[in-house]
Amino acid sequence: MAFSSAAVAGLAGANIAIFNVIASADADTGGTVTHGLTLPGGVAIPAPASILAIAVPIVQTTAALSLWAVTGKSATTITLTKATTTGSGGAAAQLFLIVILPHTIIQ
């Protein structure tokens, strides 16, 4: 199974997207989040290396047990993986996924 994610309303911008990540079962060991970010003018991101993705625990006890990690980036998605099959089972978001593009001056 994969986890679910939802954009956090009101916190998105031209260079940033924030998502709640929910793993409702211990077997939810990973998946991808489509970030939807582009360069000015709707130009696709040429190199995923220019994307910064940070997983920040919200519920420390469950997120820490799950050992979440950002394990992949592409021009359109971020891959998250849990190192263990424990610590899930909550209906609330376990972590924020913050996806940031560098400022256009340095792109």
C-alpha cells in the first residue's frame, strides 16, 4: 500500500509546496507525492537536483518510529519511504513534506 498526501491550503507559493503525509497502516511503506512546481512561465524543472525536499515530523512518536526519508526526486514527484513497517496506523498526518525550488535568480 502507499500513503496518502494532501496539499496544505494557504501555504503554497510559486516556489514552494507543502503536503500532509498520512500512512494509515503499518504496511504503508512508501509512495510518491506530485509536487506540481514549475519554473516561471510553466517551464518544466530541468534537473531534479535543483529541488529541495524536506520531511518534517508532525507527530513525533509515530513519525520517529516510522523513520521517514526522502528517497527520490524527479521534475514532477518526490518519493518518500519508511524504513520500518511500524509506527503508522494513525488517521492524522504524520509529517509535512516541504518541496522548495531555488529562487529564480539562481535557477
